[in-house]
Amino acid sequence: MADAERLRIGCVKYLNARPLIHGWPGEVVFDHPASLCERLAAGSLDVALVSSFEFLRNPVYTLVDGISISSNGPVHSVFVAHAGDLAKIEEIEIDPASLTSVNLLRCLLAEAGLSPKFVVRSRLMQRAITPRLAKFFIGDQAIRFRDEDTAAFQFWDLGEEWEKLTHLPFVYALWLIRPEVPEPKAIADRLRACRDNNLREFDVVLAEETEFSAEFCSYYLRECLSYQFGRREREGLSAFRKLCEKHGVLWHDSRLVI
């Protein structure tokens, strides 16, 4: 199973994951984080880059150590777009694609003493942002929205708010391996090597991007994000766990790390 071409691997389909998966020799399933969590749980994937919240709540997976998608300040692509005073917002339309981001939003709002109603965004019902209604965006959709509407709205960046609250990085995504998959150490080594090679050859990764400008990709991937999982990232993930427990969205404890 350590053979990369035989591994059933899933990865988030956003720009932020490119430095972790570019050049992987085998087939890769690209999808939204929540869908990848479901596929990994169902056993249709062996390993997947999924929401860090999945690692916190589910004790069965093995964590690939040393790798994450993290931020240490403004992340640019996870935010609430609003008009006027955030404290006066009554509803937030959410993107349910990432459990991590939605639960981070829930915790940060609670810590700020705010409790707007969450409603799932519907493609059939398009509502405008108003002083009473805000919208929550993640990933590439968030980047596109911010490019189009920067002047029209205010952006409550969750990476920035987390750093203000904790003075720690926030961990958005981690590689997880199903427990029955053989040779997990070899898989982890391959994933770390893929990340390391992409960071060394970063210009090659940037050159293959077509949707966003090279200038923006360089800024976003180099300055907004980190791909390490060291002591401070572990502290940040532990702080997120404690906040989730405080606000009643987490219940599991044990896991395996390689």
C-alpha cells in the first residue's frame, strides 16, 4: 500500500492544498473537506487531507505528523463578509463544506458574546448581505468573492481573530490515514517528501496555477499559510480542542500520530 499509485488518496480541492499534493504520482480524488471526511469514514479513501476538526472528534485515524495547512494571522480565505456592525448581525449564511471552519466560527462568535443564527446557504435562494445578514465563505469561493467585493463589505477574518484570541497558529487541515491501511509510516514519509519538494520548487507549483494570478498565489501560499505542524501548531490545535469542548462541539480524546 505504500505504493503511491495504488493509494486511494483524497485532497481538498482548494488552492491552499497545492503545495501538499502537486506532483503526487498517483490518482487523487479532489473534493470539499466535509465530503472527504465522509469518504474517509466510509472506507472509500485510504488517506485524505481533511478538516482538523475530524482529527479532534474521531479517534480512529493516524495523523501524518509534521504537515498541516495553518495560518498565524489573517488567512484571507476564511471569513465572514458583513455590512455594518458585526454585533447587530442576526443571521449568518454558512458554507457547510468545512467542519473546522464552521466550528471555529461558532467558537469565535461565542467568545465575542455573539450568537447569530446559522443558516445553510442555498443556491436556490440568493440573498444579499445586509446589516442583519452576513455570509461566511471558505476556500477558493472566498478568494473569488473577496476579489470582486472588497470595497463593498467588511471581512471578519477567522485566522486573524484566532491569533488575536490565542496568540497561536490555527490548524485548518491535516493528513489522516485509516487505521487498517498498511505501512502508514511509509505513506507519511511520501507525503512529507512531496510537501518538501513543492516548497523547494515553489515557482514550479505557481507556474501551473491558472485561475489566480501568480502574484496573488505567491502572497497567499507564502504569507497567509504555513504547511508545518510543529510545537506551536500543536498548541494551536490543542487550544481549538479546548474551545470546542467549552462550547459543546467536541467529545473524543485519543489518537495515533506517526
